[in-house]
Amino acid sequence: MQKLIVGNLKMNLLTVAERDRYLESFERELKNLPEHQTEIVLCPPAVHLEKFVEKLKLKNVFVGAQNIFWEERGSFTGEISALMVKNVGCSHVIIGHSERRKYFAENDEAINFKIRAALKDGLTPIVCVGESKEEREIGDTARVISQQVNQALVEVPISRITEIVFAYEPIWAVGSDVTPTSDDILEVKITIKKLLVEKYGVSDVEKVRVLYGGSVNSKNVSQVCLQPQLDGVLVGRESLIPVEFLKIVSLIDAN
């Protein structure tokens, strides 16, 4: 299965000049890599999506949004729809990121609506799930992950399950420089896969990719991705530095 590395640029690249420098640096650094097989998705702020699509016409490099609203059009001031994102030329969208849950009170029902909207309009949803520090400390990780995955898949038919990517993103690890052990991550992967098997059956579940997200860098990528045999990573902070982001790509691609 092709590995997937997602760069979440979050609310950065504040000027056109900063954006253009980033794109130039990314293209330059990518040329220094041997031919890579890993699928790369960059998710810039919505105001930069069109320019990223225009500039990044590179093999195995795609552009995604950081968020969508579940309605296709209408009186929803400040929102963007899956169809808008698709029509600009994007292929992916991050849904349910811990920062969306924390700062914008997104709940499991809203996340499910967004997943269904993404699938309807031809986007690949990268669905984030993960427990808080408190939930982890009381041993509630498996229950929380199971609940989030179950709710995410309400009214998602078996024919669409392989189009969804799950990213295990423990809330306590995001931006903290603290990461779970390889065994902890593997346990979560097993929890997700087991739930999917129960819901959809074995054959389709084998094609569903599970990523890790949360303070990923080139020093810990073996621990958080390669050792637990995940299908890739969701990278935050390090994705803002193309040379560091592409080190992660290179390490995963080599395995």
C-alpha cells in the first residue's frame, strides 16, 4: 500500500511573499530527493489553496484543505464547501483535527457530516481521532477511539470505506514534543482495524490507511510510523520547513 504523508500548515504563511518563498523552497528541496513513491499532501490555509494547486504540479504531490463545511452552498458566512475545494483542484481534506474539536467545539456528529460531504464531492477525508491526556491516564484510549471512529462512519457505506484515511492524533501529543510509544500506537491501529473489520469485513479494511499525527519529526518518525507499521504520518510544525518535512518523506520512502 502506498504510504501517505500529510503536511498541515495550519494558520501560517501570512503574506503572499511568504507563501511564494515556501513553494519555491518546497519545489527546490523535492528535486534533491530521489524519485519518491510516497504520496504527499500539503494542506495550506484556504486562501492559498488555488496557488498551491497551480504551482505544485509534481508527481505524487497533492493539495488538500484543512477543513470544510458540510453544506454545498448557501448562507454560511465564512465557510467553504467540499465542492469549492474540489473545484479549485484539491484532492484531500483534513477533518476532525484536535484543534477544530478544541477551539471550535466540533463534535462527532459534525465530523460525520463533513466526512459524508467530502466523499459526496470526491475528496479524500483524512479523519483525525485521538484521546485527551485525562482519558489516556484513566486507560480510556480504546473506548474513545472506538467511539470517534464509529460516529465518523455513520451512514458511510462499505463501498466508500477505502476512500477514508484515519489519523491517530492523541490530543496530548500535538505540539508537545511528547509522543506515544510504538506499542501504544500499534494498539490504536489494531483498535481501529478491528472496529472496521466488525463493521465492514476484512477485504476492504486492508486497504484503509492509518496514519500517526502529533509532534512528528525526522528523529521520531521510526518510532511513530515505521515500527508500528503505519501507513504514513500527519505532520504539523515540521511541514512549515520543507527541508525537514522532506527528510520525513525520505525516511518513510526508504522503508
